Amino acid sequence: MTTSDTLRYTRIPTHGAGTIPAVGFGTLIPDPAMTRQVVRAALEAGFRHLDCAERYRNEEAVGDALQEAFKAGKLQRKDMFVTTKLWNTNHRPERVKPAFDASRRRLQLDDIDCYIIHTPFAFQPGDEQDPRDERGQVIYDSGVTLVETWQALERLVDEGHCKSIGLSDITLAKLREIVAVARIRPAMVQVESHPYLPEWDLLDFCREHGIVLQAFAALGHAMKPNLLADPVITSIAERLHKTPAQVALAWAVQRGAAFLTTSTNARRIQENFDISALPEDAMREIREQITTNVRFNSVVETGVPGFIPRIE
């Protein structure tokens, strides 16, 4: 169904990056061949914001899909907003620029629109992305602070090729610490957020400081309790002739946040882009009537993303 609704084209102003498309597509897709195919479908659906990461091990495939679209004349680089992320094993300042440059090479891009610290936790530096001791426990790195890593990202902005910087999987308390000392303020903060974890205090702080809050797992990542089966969400969807996913994603943008969604199904990819504005009573119902409160990913406590499968 064609609609003139502009919610899906919302752009949020921020530091350094100008404006960020609120509707984003995440590239946490394990298979590189599937990644190319899915990114191609996302671009065709209308997504202009791609979220990548060194840790996903598929930046080359994302870069291939982008270059294919550029060469076919379907898109220009200026149409796209591309983020990628510094992994936990590269927090030491001397490792930041090599990691950034390696991501640029894999993505086949001269510039990155926003470079994000994947988590506030530093892991033992080295080539092993998931360093563990003999008991299977993560080996952390106490030799570097988050502020030192942030300062290394600020230098990337100074040197060019990195338009803005941000943080992911961070608590409000940790974000306050960075904002208090930052020479270059975060453009974006990426956290788990959805109607079961609205993060209102964090959103208010971000808006106050001109930072975009970007919600990952915006649909609950198909985990239980199932957000998309929530009676408040489903009744609104039925009333408005939308899918539950479209209701949850529209809610995210209308409250002033950006979101990431990922799917390998072309029909769902298109549906997740085709959002339109909810009436105010629906927004109020979601805020007042949903009482479930759950975090699906414990990454903010450990630095280990729960949605990335470990490779033994």
C-alpha cells in the first residue's frame, strides 16, 4: 500500500553528523553471502542507514553490496549513513586507528559517518575477539579507561575520514561520565530499547545534550516475553491495519529515537521500512498500559553481546 507518510524518512539532528536517518538496518547476519543479499534488499526497500561492526565479521560483504548499488547508479555515497563499531579488544588508544582503518578498507568507504565504541568494556588486546581464560571467563583489560578510548576516537574526527563518534551498550551513568569530559560529544548512543525497555531517562538525557538514542532489538529480538504478541501492541496494530512490528517501530521514531531492525526476509525488511505515524492515543496506550519491563541482552553488565553467537 502506498502512503505519503513521512515518518520513515525522519532524520534527527546531532553533533558532527548533521542529521541521522531514524530508520536504520542492522547487519548482524552471520553468513557473508546472505549479508550481501539482505543488504541489497534493505537498500531497495529504502533503508539509508546501515549499522555495521568489526565484531560481526561481515563488513566486506556490506561493502560489496554498497559498491554494487553505487556502481549501478542506484545510490550515491552521500545518500547513505554508515556506522561501524570498535570492538572490545581494540580499546587501547594505539589500536583504535588501525581498527578504524581496517573497517574502512573492508567496507570500501573513504569515510565513516559514525564510529561507535561497541561496549564500554575493554577486553584483552589481541586478535582473539572473545578472549577467555581456562575457566571460560572473559579476560578484561584493566590497562585502559573508557575516557582514554573516547579520546582516541576524538582524534579520528580531528584527522578526517570519521565524521562523528558514539557509544553503544552504555548505561546512563557511564554516558554522563563521557559527556562530562568529552571534547567532541557523542553523536549517537546505541542501546537496547523497545516498549518493554523504554529507557526514558536515557532518552531524556540524550535529547537534552543533542545525542541521538538509537534502539537496537527494537522488536524484542524474538525473545520471550514476546513484545510483538503483547495485547496492547496487537490491539493497536489491528485497529490501525498495521503489523505489530510497524507499531513498535513507529513508536520508537515518534518518541524521538532512532531504531535498528534486522531481518533476512525481504517482505519483512520492506514492512519494517514502511512505517507510518501512530495517533496520539496509541502512543499514550503504549506508554501507560504496557507494564512489562525486561532487558533481553546482558551486554551492559559484561561487554559480551548476547545476540552474537560465540565461535568456538
